Amino acid sequence: MPTARERLTIRGNLGADSFLPWVARHAARLGLDGEIRHADAERVDIDVRGPADLIDAMEMGCLLGPIDVWVDAIERSSDPEWR
């Protein structure tokens, strides 16, 4: 399967302490390499690398995510600068 690299910019009410660990666990369960680039109560940027179908699953999981956050939107951009 070809590998894709994308940045997911998640916006909403993301201030719950559980959200960032949940994002990291979800990416790991999907077998994605991920790195959180920015995080605050309203926006989280995460760079992910892996099969495109699994990145789609990551986006869907974040939309449905933990009950203590509210995701308004997820923007995706291809080929973020990977460090």
C-alpha cells in the first residue's frame, strides 16, 4: 500500500485533557506514524503518515472521537513538512 503524508487540522472544543492522548492512541492503533504539531483548546494539528485509507479512518475516528470533546471540522492538507 502506498504511503501518504497529511496534516489534519482539527477544530472545535478540544480542551479536554483526554483528547491528545486519545489522538495518539488512535493513530497508533491504526498503525499510523503521527506527530502533534500544535495543540490548544480550539485547534490541534497532527501530521500523519501511512496508507491513505487509514488516514481516512483517523479522520473519521477524530470526528466521532471521545465524548468530552466536540469536533467542528477537520481540514486535511497533503505533504506536510515531515521532520
